[in-house]
Amino acid sequence: MKSWLLLIPCLALLGCANEQEDIQAWMNEQAAGMRGSVKPLPEIKPFPVVAYSSSALIEPFKVSRIEPERKASGGGGAEA
């Protein structure tokens, strides 16, 4: 009985053998006329060099710039 169970998958694989040969032949036929092509890369345009000098500008992360300016006050009471 066990020999019959082993025979069933073998028969199923034999049925696929012809299909595989047909597909392989078709793929070989299609591959014969194929030719890959790659477009050439576009020319790289150089960007102009720009001089940047930040020494004359205000530092954006300076502590005095981040914290609000504190004004001296005389006590906060109403003047009479």
C-alpha cells in the first residue's frame, strides 16, 4: 500500500516534465531576439562655487538671541 503512495507523486512529476520542456523551449526562443539596452547617463553640469562668509552675520543659536531680553524694572508697582 505504501508503494502506491510513493508512486502518485512520481506520476504527478512526470506529467509536468513535458510542460517544463515546452516552457524552456519558448523561453529560449524568446531570449534569442532579446537585447538589453542602457541609455547613456546625462552629462553632469558643474555648479558654480559660491563664496559664503557668515562672520559678519548674527549667530542664530547664540544664548542672548534665544532668551528674551530682560529689562530692569523698578518694582512693578503703580507710580503715584
